[in-house]
Amino acid sequence: MPVGTAATVKGVFHRDLVSEVNAQIILANTYHLYLRPGMDTLTRAGGVHRFCGWDRPMLTDSGGFQVFSLSGVRKLSEEGCKFSSHIDGSKHLFTPENVIDTQRVIGADIMMAFDECPPGDAPYDYAAKSLGLTHRWLGRCFEQFAKTSPMWGHRQSLFPIVQGCAYEELRERSAQFVQQFDADGYAIGGLAVGEPAEVMYRMIEVVNAILPTGKPRYLMGVGTPVNLLEAIERGVDMFDCVMPTRNGRNGMLFTSEGVINIRNKKWENDFSPIDPQGTAFVDKVYTKAYLRHLAISGEMMAAQIASMHNIAFYTRLMAQAREKIIDGSFAEWKKEMVAKLLTKL
RNA sequence: GGGAGAAUACCAGAGUGGCCAAAUGGGGCAGACUGUAAAUCUGCUGACGUACGUCUUCGGUGGUUCGAAUCCAUCUUCUCCCA
């Protein structure tokens, strides 16, 4: 894979693996990654293209975020996280060890550490306690990682996750702590979980002032196109987010002219292409009026078209960011783009 | 020709004397969605007012009643059954 090319991760779950992997496979997700030149260093450290063996790396989450979103049917302890399946009520336990095992089985190129992701408004005491747990779990993740080997013939990386809620001091401590593992890349977690965007940006600054510049920094779960540009400006290299697909399914389109709610009546008779400057084939083939019709009619194809458009839009945005970083015009370009991206059509 | 039933807001459809500006669903209008329990969720949808509220609505007309979408009479339209 060419250095710095955005990668769309494909699910590669094999049916034969499901029984081995058990319930955990439900919680191991595939990701859309948006990479910028920071990935150069990952290439040097092992090579995105070499270290995954395919031209598109697969990244899996550990289940840490589910621990966060499951609050209510979960129980945290030093050992791990016990929770009930929402499907059949059966009990399951995630531990740093078995989560690593699972990701070995899945064969992810980039595996994530098992962490606790506290809410954005967590009080200091809770945040500090939670960070301690996340750090102890991190040690166990790397122990298990060292004890086990890849099962599928390609190298796997394990990324630690910096936590610390909205407290600079905790974030700094975590960014320091995490480096002892000399990982191929570092993730920033626990952001965009309810705190104001400005707080998130500040935390990124604090953390990125400490994390090594030579390795990819992965901002987990973020975010809006503007969030991405702000984070890139602050030194982030990788992202993943449900937004392009989920919001797409719900009728929100990110376009080169601004944000569109395709269900709004104003598009009823707009027979212009979805995004004249878009790079996905759906952008030129379908009109706004048609897409609106599909969305209003509850047609699955609306969700598909919108998702394809949004993913292409995100990918293109990241590709542009790379170009602008390389030719040194990122700052100006970003300023223009932010204004556009905030426009509601 | 004879008999039975029905007419409710954009649509469908509850309500059958006061708690009804009128359930519910659809449609319409808008909003939310950030490491995916999410093709989802929320709000508004007679008029005027931010709001307490006020006014005009339940096929037409006329009655009964303190009070009617609800009861009575009549007209109109529609549906069904029998000839």
C-alpha cells in the first residue's frame, strides 16, 4: 500500500472462527481508518504494507468502548469486565488477556489494548482511579501480547490507549506511562464522549506534546470532518469513526459544499448530483432528489448510497490533508475547509 | 325498489354527553447522531401568542342540554346486503 494512502478496513471475520472467538467477536469491530503521513513511520517500523500482508490493514477494538457504552449491564473489576449479552442475557467476561487472544485469532494488523473509557464529565477522583486500572490492564495486555504469537503469518501491532478524561495532569501522566511499551503506535482514547470540542482539542495538544512524533497517533472514535482537521493540525495521524456511515444512514451527508440533511423537503426537486465534486461513483450517478426519495421511502439503498458518499468524502478529505501537509499549505487550507464544513445546506 | 351501516384534522383511524384541539399510526417539518446493542432516536404538526391562554373545528342545517365530535330531526354523499 502506498505510504499515506487512506485505508478502508474490510471485515474479514471467518465463520470458522466464530465459535473459537465466542461472544467477543460480536464486540470486535472493523474500522475505517484515515491515515496521514504519520503512517510513514509505521512503515519504517514494520511497514503498513509489509506488516499486514494485505493492502489494507485491519484494526480491531478490544471491547473497551463497549465497556463504556454497556454501562448498566456491566461490572468492572480488577480482573476485567463482566457483562450480560443484550441478545440472550448470557454472562461474559472480558479481560486484558482474553481480549488479546481474541484479536490474535481475528488476525488484526492493529490490535487495541483493553481500557476503560470513562464519560467526558467524570470527576477527578473517578478519572484518576480509572486511569490506574487502565494502566494496570495495559501492562497485562502487553504481557499477553509478548506471550503469544500471530496465528496467520503476518505481524500484528498492539496500540496502547492514553486515557485521563478531561484532566491535563492525568493525560500527561498517561502519555508518559504508555511509552514504556515502545509500541508501533499510540492511541488517544476517551475523547468525544460528551466533553466540549475545545476540551478535546486541548487534551490532544497536551498528549501529543508528549507522545513520540515518529509513530502514528490514533485518535479513537473521532469524529466530524472539522474534528479531524483540528486533530490533524494538532498532530494526529489516524482516525476511525462511525459517523460517515451512521449519520449517512440517518440522512446526513457531508459534501464539498456543506452538510445536507437529505430528508429535508428542500431537496425534493433538486435534480443536481449528490456532490458534483465528490469522488464516489454515487456522487455523480444519483441526484439529491432521488436520494431523498429513497430515504423518505425507507429504502435501504438510501443508506448505502449515503454511506458510500460519506466514506468517500472522508477519504478524500484525508487525502487532501496529506497533500496540503506535504506542500506546506495545510494551515490555510484547513481554515477554508472548516468554514465550508460547518455550513449547513 | 327494499334494508343496513358510515361520514372525525393532509391520509388512515380511535373517541360515542363535560377530563376533546380530539388517542394511535402514516405523511409533513425540523433536530440529534463521534473507539457502531444504532437502516436509529427526539421534538413539532387547526389559528393567533414565547408562554398561562384565547378563538374556530369532528359531512350540511336545525334542535335537545348548563354543556354535543358524541343525543334527536332532516338533508347530502358514500359503502354493503336483498331484489
